[in-house]
Amino acid sequence: MAKRVAIYPGSFDPPTIGHLNVVLRGVKIFDRVIVAVAESTSKKYLFSVPERVEIWKKLLEKVPGASVESFSGLLVDYVQRKGAHIILRGLRNVTDFEYEIQMAITNRELKPDLETVFIMTEGTYSHLAASLIKEIVMLGGSVKGMVPALVEKELRKKLSKNQRAKEKAPAQ
Ligand code: PNS
């Protein structure tokens, strides 16, 4: 029987506990879940794509059935290249729903044999957003319980590196 492969795409800048929760539940439904970090040139990210892939690799070390890759170009083309038919996404709230329905319908219009499958984020994680998490760390707050411990460490490392670079830069 063909293996059911689900592609879980996203920016993941950085991955949160909510993202990890989607993968952990996804591997119970699908034979394989491939986390796909999108290479986008239109947005500015804190972590580079290879850094985000590295973080995911560590998070998935003990998760059988899950792996991580990066992709560029259209998601539907990447999914097809992987021989998959399922795009997996997490849903937190109605705001997500509006954005997700638009993407899911557009992706289906591009490739009608693809299905987007949603997993409702665990209630305790439904408020988590990578953008808020970055802001909290930047302003010296704790994000314990919002991101895996190793992600919090990487966030602090990255933000203090950026701060040092800013201090070294000549004043404008
Ligand atoms: O975590 P995000 O930022 O909500 O993820 C959005 C993502 C990466 C899934 C979406 O922007 C995407 O699929 N990008 C790849 C380019 C593409 O296929 N765009 C058309 C989407 S309908």
C-alpha cells in the first residue's frame, strides 16, 4: 500500500510548541510527516532557512516518521515532487481559518489532486504566535512553555548576537 506522506509547510521562525504538537499528532495519522521550511524572499526572518532546518532536526530527533527539509518556489510543486498529496496545516482560531481557507482553495485550484488537512491546535497552544514569542524574548521576557527549551536557547543566542552587532555598528 502507498505510504501516506503529509507535507507540513511553514515559515517556522521559530518553531513553537504548537508547531511541534501538530507534527506529533500528524505522525499518528500519516506514515510520514515532512516539515517543509519555506524559503521566502518576500519576508524578513530572524533565523535563516538552514538554521530553522537545524532547529527542526533537533526537535524531531526522537520523532519516528517525521523529518525536515526546506523548499523554494510553489508549495504545490514541491508537494508533487515529493510524491505526496497531502498538505498538513495547524489551525488556531478563526483568523487562521480565513487565511488557511484561501491558501487551501488556491492550492487545490493549482493542483486539484492535493488535499489540505487541518489539525486543530491543542487548546493550550492556540494563542501561540512566533511573532509574539520573538517580541517577548527581545524585550527580556520568558517564553518558557511556549517554545521547546532548545528553541528558547537559540532565540536568546540569536537576539544577543544581533544586539552585539548593533552595538558594534557605527552610529548613523
Ligand atoms: O507559516 P506560514 O508563514 O503561515 O506559512 C505560509 C506558507 C509557507 C505555507 C505559504 O506562504 C507557502 O505555501 N509558500 C510557498 C509559496 C506558495 O506556494 N505560495 C502560494 C500559496 S497559495
